[in-house]
Amino acid sequence: MRRAAGIICGLLLALCSPATVASAAAETSRHQVVTWGASADRLGQAVADRSYRLVVRTSVGGAHARIRLSNAFGDQPVTFGSAYAGAREEGARLVPGSNRRITFGGARSVTVAPGGSVTSDPLPGRLAAQSDLVVSLYVAEAAGQATGHGMAMQTSYGAGGDHAGEEGEVGWSERIGSWFYLDAVSVESGADTGAVVALGDSITDGWQSTGDTNRRWPDYLSRRLQAASKSGIKGVANEGISGNKVLADGAGQSALVRLQRDVLSQPGVRTVFLFEGINDIKAHTGVTAAQLIAGYRQIIERSHAAGKCVVGGTVLPFKGWSEFDPAGEAVRQEVNDFIRNSGELDAVTDFDKALRSPYDQERLLPVFDGGDHLHPNDKGMRVMADAVDLGTLGCER
């Protein structure tokens, strides 16, 4: 057991070591890249004197990890009494010796104003790619609206009182399916390393994929990027929100409203992967193809103005879903024609072509259907990631 824990520390987190390793710092050029992200949203009533043990999966590895805490939707300040980061052994239990205190401007606690966010000081050591990082937060004071990400597709843990600094699982009796307050993790990597951010809805968020297994399509894409021999884009941040729309607020703020906070503000981002629109189409609100295309154009123009490439994913078929009708299908076809043929995007991934049935192109192929005729299953998620030409994720801007 002790030998296994040592191997985990060596491969997963150099944060297991109490001191900064000088050689690790020398390997980086202080260039920050997002390694994990989750879109902020309203998440019920804030609770004081409560701890959260949040499990997240890294994409790119690097040194001096930083976390970002968000109170974007809070109507009152929230005070984090302590914060820690460590390596997970199993469940809520951490690898012994791995839990390291996180500071903010040198302080152990920090108060975040309503609508604000804060980024931590860098942690010593290195964080491995494709590893489970556990961020433990103690919320000392909070009231009103909480901020977080509702549909994590990952089990995390809650506890009353301050347990953030503990490494054992005692006290962490509540299993939760959301990430509270934490909305990004970044690392320092080489100057040639960048990230892609997936801006999307429940399909990107991972609904109908298997929970606790990291089988959302951006997870599969991340593994492909890590396995690719050449350097370049290695980081992946998943900024999908279930039910999200391009044009209107509802399940989260619209893609147009949240673009800056969730996507363009992330460090090291080179490419925006725009894959959203089905919720606008199927909602029967009268949204036309022209209106949705105008929304896409705003995202493309703002992303280009920020120096980012934009890759577009075609909208998947949804025949069999309760809101399907011929009028919505006609909008989808017109929108997909724009994505494929307008030339306004830097690159296109044809998810529709990859997953549709050859016998009825208005439907998902059954082998890729998660069961509701809208969301792909694990196989479909993998096919989506495999459809991305990695060479198109960068452009000259």
C-alpha cells in the first residue's frame, strides 16, 4: 500500500513533495494554460460553515497550479476560510502527504465579492496530465445565491464544518454531483503550449455519458491531444452547460453573454470550439436560422478580435426527441449549411455527418444514441472526439 501511494505521488502530483523543485520551475516559462474548466452558473442557496471536496480531471500537465474561485452569481460576499489541493487515492480519501494548502495573495483565507472571482497563488511542484486533482474548500461565510456548475458527471463530496485540510474520508459523508465555486484550474507550461475551450450545451457537458469515467467528448479529445507527438494545443476546458442556448439566457447565461468569462478569460486559450444551438432550435420560440447564424457570427468576431481561432461543430440530428418537428429540422439544416460552407469559421468538425444514421439522416445512428435520441452515449462521444482533425485546432492569428 505504501509503495502504491508513492507511485501515485510520483506519477500524479509532485505536490506530494513539500518543497518546490527548482528544475520544475526551470522547465516552464511562466506561461499559464487552463487545464480544467467548468462554466459558472446559479447553484441554489449558499451554505456557510461547509466544506466541499471537488474532484476534477486535468488535461495538460505543468508546474505551479492555480485555481480560480467564482462568485459570479452571488448576491453576497463569500469567504473561503481555507483551501487545499491534493491527489485522490479513492473516493474522498487522498494520497497521504499530498494535501497542500492553497493561498491567495499570501493569505490562507479570501473573501470574494458578489459577481467576482479570485485566482490563487501558484502551488509548488508539478501537476500531471490526465490526473485527478482534488480541491477542498471550506466556505466559512456565505449566504444568498451560490455559484457553481450543476451537472458535473463526477462524484465530489460535502461535509459540515472545516475538513478541507484533512486527507482521510471520515466526515465526507455526502456525495454531490456538482462543483461548487471552483470554475478553473491552470498550470504553467512551455510557451508553445495552448488550450482549446469547448463552448456548448448538455452534449458537451456530458449528459448520457457514463459518470465518474471522464467520457464526455472533450475528455476523449483531451486524451487524443495528450497522445499526439507534436506540441501545441494540449489543454482542454469543458465549458458546456446543460440546456444552454446561444441567444437566450435560461439554463445558464447565453453563450453570447458568458463567452468572455467562461472562454476568452481562460489563460493560454488558442481555440474556441463552438458547438451549440440545438436548444435554440428545439425550444419552439421562433428562433430562425438567420438569428442563430447572427449569434454565431458575434461569437466568431469576438473570438477573432481576441486573437483566438474558432472551430465550429455541426448540430446533431434529434428526430425522436419530444420537441422534434420539421420546422426545427429545417433550421438545423440551414444552420449546418452555414457552419460547413460559409468560410467564416477557421475550421469545421462535421459531428452531424459522423453520428447520423445513413438510413434516416434526421436521426442519430442507434449505436451512438444515449437513449433519448438527442444525446450521444459513450461510443458517440468518442466518435465525436475522433472526428476532430487535430491539425485544424490551430490557426495563424
